[in-house]
Amino acid sequence: MQLQVSTIFQPLVTYEQPPTYFQTNKITHSFQEIVDAYGVAKYREANPAPFTIVTFPFLFAVMFGDFGHGMLLLAFALWMVLREKIMGRQQLDEIIGMCFGGRLATRVVNCACIPGVGTALLSAVH
């Protein structure tokens, strides 16, 4: 004997905005976190993260024209990318987890530091 019960729909009246969800992948997730730190876009607003992916590395390179420090950070980010499968299975503490979450953004930003060195050298010439 099979019993069938129909689904009951009851409309919910509310004046609150629906939540905002932006689908990300492992590359765009870090930049979305940077944008979300300043505020989440409201429902039906444009997501500023794609603009951040383009402008953030450039502005970081202009601001941070230190080649040596940039290469150290790039080496650390590459090390984390190479150990991605091993570290992804482990329970990481808060600081290492934050660094691991931003490993791809760190790599992109530090690759942008190479042209930033040229900007720093040009601005230092009087």
C-alpha cells in the first residue's frame, strides 16, 4: 500500500533581500574573499571580484616593487601549489589555512611584482 501526499506550498512574505551567492573556483575564490572583506554585493548588484582580479595584481605591483621579497613570497606560494594535494587532505590551523587558501592569488600577485620593480626603479630616478 503506497500513500501519496502532495507537497504544500505556502508563500513567505518578507521584505528582506535574498542572500547573495557568487560561484567561484579555486583561482577566483581568493579574490572573492578580498572583496567580501570590504562588503558583500547586494542582490542583483554586479560582482566586483572580476575587476579585482585584473586591477589588484597591477596595483600591488606598483605599490610593492621589492623584487627579493616578491620572489620569496612567490617561492612560498609555488611550494604550496606543489603540495596542494597533500595539504588539502590535512587539517590546517588558521594561519596556514589562510595562506593555503590564498596560494593562487599570492602567485598571481607576486608574478606582477616583477614589472613593479621597473616602476619602482623609474620612480626612483630623479
